[in-house]
Amino acid sequence: MPMLDAYIPEGALSSDAEETLLARLTDLLLQHEGADPANPAARSNAWVFVHRPVVYAGGLPAAEPRYRFVCQVPEGQYNDERRQAVTAAMTQAVADAEAGSRPDPSSRVWVFTHEVPDGTWGALGRVVRLPDIYEHVAGPGTRVLAQQRLAARRRREADALIEMAGADPRPEPSPHLPGRSGNAR
């Protein structure tokens, strides 16, 4: 259930090139979220909002178009590898859409990859969680996979925080509370 805010200045691309770019960005967004772009249920929930900014660079109107893509996916769908891959692929998609009509767009394309925390995505008049999305897209029986994915992510994040604090991330459980001897009442 990815969402993309695509900031594309008016006239940056021909209408055909822009339409092709937006379809490709939808495929990339789904693919790098971990969904099959050919899955009709996944595809119907991949929305792109096109914004028409007037862009200034260094306080002056930008000489060349600047593109900004804000990807939003449910928590648990991105990792560093996926973020890097979607950023590179979207940048290349813009280069292909411009078809050499302008200088290399690498410094003119910014991609922001955000995960929406589980429990804060709303649709259908209610809060929709990652297990709900998995079940809608991939069918019954996938809720557990989504729950496991979130639990594993949160475990890795907790372990990293504990390690940064200088503590052992997996200490052996103590048989009793510190400072007490014998059985607790």
C-alpha cells in the first residue's frame, strides 16, 4: 500500500514522458516495497500524487527542473538496501524520461523514503496495520508473516539501541530481582 508524492515542475517533461515516468515510478515503488507490481490488489493501492512546484535553487528560479519523490510505505517494508535501490531506480527513471534533453539529473532528483509507523496508516475509515495490508494483497494466512516482519524489525532496532547504550543486548535472565535474596513475595 505505498504512496508517492511526486513533485514534478510544470513542463519539465512531455505529457507522454511524464505518464510513462509515473507508471514506472508506481512499478518501482511496489517492487522496492516488496510487492509484485503485477498484483492487481497491490497495484490498486499504489497511489501517486503529482504536485507542480515552482522551484528555486540558491534563491533563484531553477535553470533545470528539480524532482522530489516522497515514498511512503507501511513500517517494516524498507531496509537500507531497498532504500538505496529505489533511490537509484527513480533517479534513473527520470534520466530515461528526460531522454538526454537536459544534463544528467542525478543532482536534481531527491528521493525520500519514509515508513509510516504501524498503527498510524488510516484507510477505509479505520486504522490499517501491516497484517491487514498483507492479508488484503496476498490473501489469508499472511497476517502472521507481517507480524513476524514487524517483530523482527523491532527486535533488531531494540538490540541496536541497547548495544549503543553499552549493554549486552541479550543478558541472561536473573533468577530474582537485583537487591533481593531468596523468593520475592
